[in-house]
Amino acid sequence: MGTQKQFCLQHLSEPEAWNLFTKIAGDSVESHELRPTAVDVAKECAGLPVAIVTVAKALRGEKDLAIWRNALEELKTSTPVDIGEVNEKVYSCLQLSYHHLKSDEAKSLFLLCSLVGDGDISMDSLLQYAMGLNLFKGLYSWEKAVNRLITLVKNLKVSSLLLDNRADRYNHMGGRNLFFDDAFIRMHDVVRDVARSIASKDPHLFVVKEGVELREWQRTDRCRNCSRMSLMCRNMDELAQGLVCPQLEFFLLNSSDYHLKIPDDFFLDTKQLRVLGLCSASLATSPSSLGFLSNLQTLCLNNCELQDIAVIGKLKRLQILSLARSDIRHLPKEMMGLSDLRVLDLQYCRWLQVLPRDVISSLSQLEYLSMEGCFGFKWDPVGFNNGERNNACLSKLKHLSGLRTLEVEVSDLSSLPKDDVVFDNLNLTRYSIAIGSDSSMGIDEYKATRRLLLELNEVESLQMLKCFSNLLKKSQFVLLRGLDDTKDVVHELDKDSFMELEYLSIVSCPAIHSIPCNAFAKESFVNLRILSLGDCERLKLLKIFGNYLTIWILIEQLNQPI
């Protein structure tokens, strides 16, 4: 398991095991009818805490004797499986818990989690894979899919098949989760090994392989019948020619470096692929065989070396495209053909320079767009042709009527439309919008799903603030920098502009005298938890309302940042 030190946990005695079992399974096991069978079920757990907890949770609250007897029979007749250090009793108990999951969706998700990785499991990735595989039958709304996944993950946690993760909302490579407040979950090593064993049998035929084994394994019938594959490639320069898996629907590749090359014909015999994820691979020239994947719905090329990806324009059914943390510089105009695309994730594509003007407006079904961390990208002003670049302009966003999540940074204020309130006209439920060169610095540690960061040194700041009035009403996090023509923020905006605000930072605003100082201030800051002030040299009066607590603070000097 990669631990620094291992401790041997003793088996529980029968009384201890029964006590633990009853605490988890509930009072029903003490009934005259169920108790004898329940005692035998507990004994089959062999005093192993992980087995006791898993089985007890699977049968918790169950009052039907037939189900208890069937569970006992499953535990007694489970076929021993050799999967390394996993105890046979633990295996049979985890398998029982899997069989007692109440829906096929929960079972499919459990097996999918075992393929995704050995450490943290991204909730974003799970959703993208699940939607690509149509795991949620008959569910096509992304908002509903988010709720469904949260529910299924919670059920798997209750069954001890998944674990909470202490990682925060930001992934390890930078960036925020597009869909979820809790970014990661975990699967215990033992549970993962059992899940992979279950998944490797009919009718699933899911496999996890080392890349070096691929050439030999492709010669077997199991490869030809495999439906899902996770490939781990360490210290490899190039994959074997051609992946011959005609039944394959899900293929995930993780490389240990950026040098792994994908042969041009690698995907020629994988035409059933619905989900393709390549991580840390070299796609300087994208394999032409990608263009044959007519069923592909999810394509993730995260952390990859990318240059010419025009071939993706042929993937007419594509709904999810993630290029997060790749070194892509030019997005191709062929993306205009992706008329069914719902998710475009460009987080931390630091070298991105070109997004052709008409691409954004052509993605009419787009619901999620993230360009956070695209530091090299410059939005073009309306009607401006910047030589060969001719980039997209912000006004094109108004054509995306279905857009619900937007993460964007606008460093050049001249890119903002003069007479068109773009952002306020969007029906956003999650957003992180940063206007100005330094407005996004140093605030990633504050969690919020609706964030507005405005640095307005070069414009008429009060007028610009009014252009964001609708978003201000919904924002949980607001940073204001460089307001030089307003004395009282609240007084000069709508009185209910800050109803949901939890964090407010005001920096380098020399004209501000008070925050707030008017009759309706109490209703404006009811949820405020954190106030950060800096370099506001004229600020004299601060009046805060929140949680029925009223505080008056006279401030003589705020010349230094706090």
C-alpha cells in the first residue's frame, strides 16, 4: 500500500465482533427471527473489522429473513480469489456489499472508480466519464447529473466502498472543480483491488494493465472482448502499433512523462469508444485514427503536449472536451463543427493564444466553459482584427443561452464590450470572473462557487460596477481593486447587491470613505464572514452587520494592506 509503517490489527473476539456488527446493522438483528442468521453472518466476517463494517452496512435495517439467509449463503460459497494481500474473507464481504448496492448505476460507478486511478479520484472526471458512458440512463441534463453523482457517491460512502478526501476544492495541478464543491474522493487500496477483480470478470471485462504488457495481451481473446481499459505507462517512449479492441468503450491512459507517443493508427480498431482520456502524452501530431471515433462523447487530453488537433472537428458527437494544463497554443477553427459540445475545459492552458472568433458562438449547446489560468490569451475587442490572430471576443458569450458555469480572466480592459453588458445577461449558477491584470492573485484559498474579481484602475469604475450589478447580487466572493470614483460602495449600488456575499476584499480604493453608511446597510451584508481591507487611505467609518452582531469601527489609517 506504500505505507511507511504497517500495524497488525488483531481479529476481534466473537463478543466484540457481534457488538460492532449490531451497532452498525441496527436493532433489527436482535429480533427473535433474525438473530440466529445474523450471528452466523457476523461469524463469516472472521473478526475482521473491515469485513464486519462492510457487511453490516450492506444489511443495515434489513428485516427480510430471506435476504439475510441469501447473504449468509453468498459468504459461505464465495469462490476464493487470489489478489495479493487481500484476505479471502475480506474479499467475500466486499463482494457481498457490492451485490447489495441498490442500483445498477451505483455498481457501475463503483467499478468505474476502480479504473480511474490509485489515489485521489476527481469528481469532475467521474462525471465526465459517467456522462460519456451514459451511466445515468435517460439522464441528459448536466445539472441533474451532478445531483445524481453526488447521491451515488454518498451511498457508496455509506457502504464504506468510498472514502472522504481531505484535499480541498483545487486540484493538485492548479484550477478549480467545474461542477463540485468537494473536489476529490478516495477508494481504499483493498476495496480498489476487490473492485478490479470483480470488474475483470464477465460481463464487465474491465482491465487495468501496464503499458509494457499491452503488446502480448492484445493477442488474447480477453483483449478483443474488453469493454473498458485503464493503461499505466511508465518509462515508455511509444505504445505498440494499433489497439485491437473492437468492443472497447472506455480507454484511459496515464503516462509518467510527456514523451510517450501515440502511433497514428492506434485507434483504428476501437470505433466503439465513447470515452477517451490521455494524460501526459505527446500528441505533437494528433493520431489521424482519432477521426474514426464517431461514437466518442468524452475526450480528455489533460497535461498533454498538443499542437495540431484539427482532427477533433470530425468528432460530431463529442459533448465533453478537456485540454486542461496542456500546452496547446492554437485551437483549430474545425471546432466549429462540435455543435453538441457541452463542456469545454481549458483550465491552465498557459500558452493558449488563439481561439478563433466564430468558434465560441458556434458551440450553441455549451453549458460549461473554463479558461481560468489561460494567462497568454487575449480577448479581442468587438470588431477588431488583430492581424492573424483574430481571436474570439467576449460579446460572443451572449449567444450561449445554456451556459451555466463560466471561468474567465480578462486582463485587458479594452476587451470589454462598451455598450453590451455581457456577463450580467448570462444565466450563470457557478462562475469565477476576473477583470484586470492582478485581480485573481492570492485568493484561491477562499472557497466560493460564485466569484467576482474586479480591478478597475483604467476605467470609470462606478459605471463598470453597475454593469456587474446582477452578478454582485449572487456573488459569494467579491474583490474590488482600484475604485477611484466612489465614496460609498453600497450607497451607489442597489441596496440588495451583497445579499449572498461571504467574503469582501477592498484594496487600493483611495476615494472610499465608508463601508457602508446608509439606512439599508443591514440587509446588504447579512452573510458576510470575512472583510479584507488594504490601502484605503480615506476610509474613516466601517459599519458591519451579521448574525445579529453590530460592530462600529473608527479607522484612522488604512494605508497599509491588511
